[in-house]
Amino acid sequence: MDFKLNKEQESIQKAAREFAKGEFDKDIALEHEKIHTFPRAIWKKACELGFLGIHFPEKYGGQEYGIFENALVVEEFCRQDSGIGIAVSLADFASEIILRHGTEEQKQKYLLPLTRGEALSSGGFTEPDHGSDITFMNTGAVKSGSGYVVNGVKTFITNGTISNYAIVLCQTDPEAKPSYRGQSTIIVDTDTPGYTRSDVGEKMGIKMTSTAELSFNDVKVSLSNLVGTENKGFYQVLEFFDESRIEIAAQALGIAQGAFDRALAYVKERSQFGKKLAAFQVTQHKLADMITKIETARLVVYKAGWNFDQGAIDPKLTSIAKMYAGRVAVEVADEAIQMHGGYGYMLEYDVERFYRDAKIMEIYEGTKEIQKNTIASALLGKF
């Protein structure tokens, strides 16, 4: 078993780190943070350099790498700046459903603009009345002539107000038993009549990332917008979650490492009671605990990414990675603020934003409780 990155992976990691250090300017980050805007200029540069969709095939603008290499990029981006890193890494959110299950025409139409920096995507799964439970959808799609008519509401949708299209999970067979066997994923372009979107309001963190409510009022889409086979949408989304949770785990890992980096630098410089904070044993023990958690999280996140790229989808492993890395991000960011004292509570210090952005790691793409359900289900099976 080799725990060392190969030369290509080291080059990808280095390139992502250098790009983030060069482009993720603190003043730019604070400006986007304060006015809640997406960092489009940085996103476009990331696309130009091939960081977005790095795991896509070359013919769709990617570089033929895997989920593991994508995780390396995401980790480095979030390590440099949690807000910019999250926003940019989620610019192609849910597009993997098209990549894995879409037609060639859909891939050409919807994936190429993502990697070129010409479009953003979103995934419409969560509903106001269901939250993490996607086994039944109130949003329905009824066949009518040569297309579908979509009606319903989705909420907490990443990129919702800025995306060019949404991949929407709909109930296409309301009589199906169990109900999830009657769900389909349908691509809805955001300029389609009857499609409206609105911001959900002020959030605790990830202020550069759009979070929206989507409404569909007799939205007519072509049958050609169906992704894959009708009534297989639930399974497509579950597979996507196994992939996306690795990306979210990589975000969490980057946030934890970034918060640790700031804390380590601060305690080396800050003096109290006549000596550096780093000279106190209590500080040293805190640092030891923090890095132990980070390195443990890194092992499981990397293993989950590597495992997925081997074609061995393991919901238990991806849920462990997402749950544990999310918890580590929150705990390390919390300790980083504590080590900064009052300064850590101020927006000017990066750890304040890292802490606020860390909490969503335990919520979106399935709460930590949902991850525990998945892990326990894999362990227990039917009994």
C-alpha cells in the first residue's frame, strides 16, 4: 500500500496551491463576503487553467483525472480561503449526473460550458417539506405531448440564483411503490418560462455561494431533457451523492488545514505573559490534537476518493469521510479561534470566516445524522 502521491498528483496539488495563493486575495475575499457575491473572475481563471471539471473526459473540457485528483484541488482551494474555495469548487455542482447518465448531446451541451467558464450548474433535490429525505418528491413532472410539465418547489439549492441550468429530481410516477422508484432527473434551463428563483436570505457562512429557492410553475421541457432512463432518478442521485460527498469532505479537510495553518502561525508570533503562545504546553497539546485529527481525516478522505476511482462505490466509506472530515473542520476551526482569543472573533482574521464556513460541512449533502444512518445501514444490513 502506497501512501505517497504520484508525480502527476503532486503536480496537480502544487498547481492548485500556487493558483489559490496567487489569486485568492484576502481583500477580494472580504469584499465578496460582505456583499455576498460569487467570485466570477477567479472562477473563470480556474476554468482556464483546467481546475474545474478536472475529472471530466477531455472531450468535455476535462483532463481525464479522477475524483481523487479533484479532491486534491478542492482541498487546496479551501485551505487558502474557505469562502472562495467552496464557491469555485461547487461551480459544476451536480453535473456529474449528466456525465454518468446523460446522452452525448446533453454532455456536449451542458458539460463543455462548465469547463470553459461559460456556465454554472445546480442540482434541485431538497424540498421544503422533506429536507434530507428524497424518497418522495412533491415536485412532479407530467408527460404532455413531446415533453414534460414540471411543477413544484426546491429549496437550499446551491448556485440556485446564478446557475444556467438545474438538474431537478422529480416524481414522474406518483403511483410507484415505494415512491422513489418513480423519480426521474430532468434538466431545466433557467431561462425557461415558469421557472423562478430567489435567494433564501442571510446565511451564517458560505456567503459567496448562492443558496436559493427554485419554483416551477407549469415549466415545459423537452423529453430530451430527461437524464438517463425514466424513473431511475433516485438511484442516479444516490450515486452522485457518493461522489459529491467526497468533494465536500475535501472542502472540510481544506478548511481544517487552513484554520490550523493560521493558528500555528499566530501562536508563533503572539506573546502573552512574557513568552510566545507556542511556548505554553497547553498550546502545544492543542496543536498536537488538531493535526492528529486533520491527518486522520486526510487518510479517510483520500481513501474514499481512491476507492471511487477504482469503480468500487462504497456509501459507508464516503459517508465516513464526509461525516468525520466535517466534524474535524468544525472542531479545528473552533480551536483556531480560541487560540487567537478576541482577535479570532473579528472578520479581519481568516479563522472567523473559516469557522462559519466549517459548520455547513456537517449539514449540506446530507447531515451528519444522515451519514450515520448510511454507515449503520451498511453495517447492519437487514435484520
